[in-house]
Amino acid sequence: MQNETKLTAGDAELTLEPGHGCRIASLKVAGTELLRQGERFGAFLMVPWAGRTENGVFRNGGVTHQLPVDAPPHAIHGTVRHTAWQEASPATDTTASYHVDLADPWPYQGKVTHTVELAPHSLKLTLSVEVPAGGDSFPAQAGWHPWWNRNLGNGGQDVELSFRAGWQEERGDNHLPTGNRITPKPGPWDDCFGMPDGVDVTLTWPGELRLNIQSPTQWVVVYDEQPEAVCVEPQSGPPNGLNTTPRLVTPIDPLEISTLWTWHRIG
């Protein structure tokens, strides 16, 4: 398995690690690293669920499944971030595509594909979840968990977040949405927001760089409770969505989600 895939476009450089969950390990613009470094960080993929699944339990029709509880008392962020991916098509200087089969502890057969398209001022990412012909349908989610550096390390100011949400999912004591939608509150956040017209969040490092995260999906989790980084996570449903807002993936109806990150230098 290839350890790294490097893409370049203009002064943008991206490093993908297919052997480590196909995560984006690095995204540099003009030599400046935008993502927090470390094996748990970068930008990892959340499939076949995003965020926490309550007590690691989900139901598919009348069948109940138990997932490993890796964020007690819940299961968190899916399984594919721990696995090695295979090349789906030959990489170019600016594009790469990898896939992985869903496997134990996930109880259903499926295939996940991650496609990465880098341009000088943008990055488009696409995730798809497919059920093989004759396979059983199942609920699933997909999304990205990027760790953006709070400070770019060039002597500038910390990042500022800007977005307008239609609602905020009220968070219960168990760290999961209660089912109530409330008026968005000021941060700090570890919260899910609804954006009915699609995700649209701007990160600004004053005087240095402005980066916009967009996605046709209406769900985004914002996490900014750590001093080193902030997370803006487009995902196809809210935390615990396998149970509360299940999106069924079938042999004729795959799940697909995309996100576009665009940036330009300022100052």
C-alpha cells in the first residue's frame, strides 16, 4: 500500500494517506500548513456514521446492532478512518480516488469511495457509499472532520469563524441532540447546526487567508473547544443520525456527499 499521495496545483499542496483511512494529512497554501498535524488530526473521513451513535446501538428495521463503544458510552466517527484504502483510479497531479469495503464491526456489505480534486484555489471532495447488487440495505452517514489550525504560526491572529445557521441542535447531557431545534447560540461549540440551503462556513485568519467551506448537505458540526484547532465538519446527518434521521442506502440508491473548500490570501 502506498503510504502517501501528493497532489499539487499552483501553490497548493495536499498529502493524502490511503493506508491511514484515506485521510488528508496536510493541506498547504504557499507553504503554510492549514491543518493540525498528527496521526489523529489532518482531515479524516467519517463513514458509515458521523459523530456519536448513542450507546453504540443502531437499528435497521427490526434488527438491532451493537457497535464498539470507542467514545464511552457511545460509538464515534465510523470505521473507515482506521482502515487501508485501495486505489480506485490512477492518480494525476491534481486528482486521486480511493475505495474501501465496509467490514467488521460494521454488519453490512458496502463500498466507500473518496475522490479528491485539487485546484490552485480550491479542493473538492466527494464521498459515496454503495451497496453491492443483491446486498442488504442499511442506514449510513458520511462526512469529513478537518482540524484547522487555530493559528497559522506566522505571527498572525487566531482564526475567526463566520456562519449563519437556520437552527442549532440542542445538545443533551449525553452529548447528543435532544431532538429540539433551538436558536443558534454563541460559542464555544461542540454542536450540530442546520443550514437548509447548504453548508456555508467561512474561516478567516486576519491578514493572512480566508477559506470557505460549502456543501449541498444541510448539516455541519462545529467544534472549537481546543486551543490548537477548530473543526468544521460537513456531514450527511446529525450526530446519532443512524437512529434519529436514518438515510437508507440501497443497491439502487447510493449515498453521496460532496464539499468544496475555496481559499484566497488576504492582507
